[in-house]
Amino acid sequence: MYPASFNYYRAMTLQEALNLLRQHPEAKVLAGGHSLIPLMKLRLANPPALVDIGRIAELKGIRRADGTVVIGALTTHREVEFSEELKQWCPLLPEVAAHIGDPPVRNMGTIGGSLAHADPAADYPAAMLALGATMKAVGPGGERMIAADEFFLGMLTTALQPGEILTEVHVPVLGKGTGWAYEKFPHPASRYAVVGVAVVVRVENGICREARIGITGAAPRAFRATNVEQALAGKRLDEATVRAATENMVSPEGLLSDPFASAAYRAHLCAVLTRRALLRAAERAG
Amino acid sequence: MKVPVTVTVNGQVYQREVEPRLLLVHFIREVLGLTGTHVGCDTSQCGACVVLMDGKAVKSCTVFAVQADGAQITTIEGLARNGQLHPLQEGFWEMHGLQCGFCTPGMILAAYDLLQRNPNPTDEEIRHALEGNYCRCTGYHNIVRAVRYAAEKLRVQA
């Protein structure tokens, strides 16, 4: 399958990329291409031009700034999966990355590309919501930080504006007493999440102080299960409590439905996977 | 629009002008005439098109040739040395790791990526590493044995 013809522009710096996007407002940004190229091959996307940001050095790498981990947008899923730093600082992300696609896909796909694409069944959005991540976007008007809760607007739609490029992802360092887990029911062919649930819990003396739950795959966009989060605050995360809090936690209304998984089945999976993720996270929090 | 690319494939440098929409797999097969890399599903799932790009396994049906500009590519044609099969190729032969052979080039290059970072993988690790490579003949069992054979041989050689 060939994509429709397009013009190709390669940027070697962020400034060059921003300039190219200004000159070619209809262009799409190409990073690893593992979300965009499949869409172009199916001709669901026919951009007249691509701006390739894949070689911009300043968009690569993982570093720590106090209590925050800064991940460059071009960091591949493989780099996240195997990063010793992330395993220490924010181990939820390597766990999530290991679930994305398959190893060759993880060698090319990038965290920034996946987030900017906002596939409703992508894995990272659930983690970003659970972590309370912040996305840094740079555009013609300068740079701004966008909270994960405000980032995912709908099917393949984010808060990024035309001309803006997602440059960094900021996530908190997960400290002592914090547990995390990602549970996923993958589609057997595509490996995308039919439902995926990421959980971060903060536990003090056996009591849950804060739970954050991000769910992907179920709805047109990733969302937080705030009703469950609230139900668990101040409680012990034992099986009975978690079961009670997750039962019928999501209504099938408004969920995605396809021949593989109906909305009702997705709602059921939300409850099952949230329960599993919470119990595993609670165990890790100690 | 045509764009110049310089790609090193199996140690040989190729300079060509390509349309930006040309996929790496078609560049390898149709422009360079190296047909050992296969097109299977064409949707980045089956892994028949896996090659090494700068040492890492990638699905060449989901990479534009322009993205490979300046890169080192290894295809199945580049693994044998002086008429000697690579231990992975030998392993697939010895352990009956193929039947029709369509998936084999991609399977071998994905396994190559694994053995570079993990020279002594467990069967489970082999299966996980080959998750993105489909075989419709063998049932995978002998493929795992073939990779294990290669891992042992490479460790002895090292």
C-alpha cells in the first residue's frame, strides 16, 4: 500500500521544524511514523507534506529535574522499556512501554508521537493520566505546559494547536509508598489495548491517600475513573474494598463498540482490569 | 518531489533519488533488487518485512526510505559470511525452524536483535521477542529451538 504523494522536509533543529510548519501549515509532523504511516497507507490521512523531526537531537533523552522526570518526545518505546533511570524513577512507564505493539514497533515508535497522535487504544495516555503528567508544547507563540487531564480531547485529537510540536513529557518521580501497575487486554492481532488501565496509588500506613486511574481503549479518548479514585481515598486497598469500588464503575454508554468487543464487554473489562491493577499497585506500595 | 537518499545495505552504499512516499521495504526489494525481505501483511503486524536499521529490528513496511537516509541496513542477504551461514540461519536449518519460509527472514532478523542485547535468552524471552513476527506453518516451537541453537553457538564463538 502506498500513501498519497507528499512533500518531505527534514528539520535538524526544533526551530527549523517550527519554521517549516509555519511555511507548510498543512504539513503533519513525522517522528517514528508508527502511528502516522499506517494511517497514510490506508489513506485515512493524506497530508500534502511531512516535516520529519526524527533527527532533532534536542528532543531525545531522559533526565531528572528534582522531583520530575523529563522525557524527550523522540524517546522510543524501546528506550523507555529498557531505561534503567526510568525503572528507578518512574517504573510505571517501562511497564507500559513493554506492552506497546511488539519489539520492532517499539524500536521506531516514540512517546511524543504516540501522545500527539492520541489513538484511543494507545497505551501511554492511560499512564499519563494516572501519573498526572504534563506535556510541553512549543509553537509559534512560545512554549506552554499542558496537563494530561486537559491534553486528550477526543478520537485522535489533543490540545496541541496547529504549528505546535510536543517536545517533552514531564512525569513525577514515584517515591516510597507509591505503587503502580498497568493491566491490559490486548487485541490479539493489533496488540492495541481493547482496554488498558494504568494505576498509581499513594499509601500511608496501609491507607490509600491518593489513587489515580487512567483508562485507555474503552472510550474515544483516555479518561480517568474519578469515581473509583474518590471511593478509595482513605480506605485500605484490600480485595473486598477494591471489588466494591470497581463494580459497575463504568457505564457502557458512550464506550467504543466493535465486532471484537462490545461496549458492555469493554465496561466489564474496565472493572476487571482496574481491580487487578489496583491490587498489584497496592502490593507494590507496601 | 524526489529526494536523494544514501543508504548502506549489507555494507554496500547505495545512492538513489526516491519519492518520499517510497517505503523502505519497496526500496530494498524493487530499487535495490534484494527480494529476501518480504511483504506480508503490509500493516506493521506480521514481521515478514523486518530488517535491521542501525542494528535494531524495524518493520520496513512502516518506514519511509527517506527515514533510512544515512542508516546502515542489514537484510537477510547480509548475514552469511564467506559462504558460511550465520548461526541463526544454521539454527533454522538444523532445528527445522521453517516450512514455507516466508516469515523466516524477518524472524531471523528479529531474533538477531534479541541476541544482541540478550545472548542467553530463556524460551519465554525468545517468544516475547518474536511477538511481532507471525509464522503460519511451524507453530513456533522449532523457531524457538532454532534461536536457542544460534544463541548457544554464538556464545561458544564469542
